[in-house]
Amino acid sequence: MSHDGIRLRSATADDARVLTDLSIRSKAHWGYDAAFMEMCRSELTMTVARIDEEDVVVAETGDRTMVGFASWARGPDGSAEITNCFVEPTMIGTGIGGLVMAALLDRARAVGIQVAMIDSDPWAEGFYLRLGFVRVGEAASGSIPGRLLPRLRLDV
């Protein structure tokens, strides 16, 4: 898909609710039930504090409709910990995810980050592998006790 008309920008505090709603719609796209989604709600919530603390790239259309976003925070070892990458369900598979991830990784690289890590949703692992991430293990879900997620790494 052509990305004509898609604009990338940094998130602002005013975007918190819209980003939260987008992340929930995007996660639910994979068929998770209501109970699962409720357990994930806190982790999927983009607060003003998170927007202030993390680097958040938003993709929006010409009419300012947000169609995707990605974010990272500095990990304890100096890596970039990818904290979000969500795309409007009707836009999944169109390249928006790759667009926001490329911008996000460029920003991380610009401040000296050499490694990006993510605990991926299992449904999204293929997306990250196509971007060049490699699976380095598993990590415990922050929302679902006993659930393990693919732990992925990219040398940026």
C-alpha cells in the first residue's frame, strides 16, 4: 500500500485515550475473548505519563485519524524496549506497522541505541521476524499469569 497521505508525528498527552482505544481494538483483532482483553487492559492503556516517558510515534491520515503507533522506552541495559506497536485492524497488513516501526527504530538509533527488544504477542511475531528481529527466548506476560511471550531482539 502506498503511504501517501500518512503523516508520522510524536504523540502528545491529548492522544492518550485515542491511543488506548486503538491498542485495545488492535489486540482484540486476533480473536481474544473479553476476559483476556480485560486482563490486558492496564498494559494496553496509554497514560499521559507513559507518553511523557516513552518515545511514541503516531501514524495518522490527512484527516488526523490515527491508524497506528509504536513506542519504546530505554531498557535497564540501555537497549530500546519496544512497548507498543498497534495498527487499526482495518489497516493491518498494509505496511503501517512497518512504517511506524522504521520511524521508531530511526529515533532510537539517533540517540545511540544499538539493540531493540520486544516481548511480542504470538500473533505478531511473524511481523517482527520480517523486520529482522530474531527470537532469543520467552518472557512472562505482564497481564496473563503463566502465559509466555516470544522475546525478540534486533540489532539496530
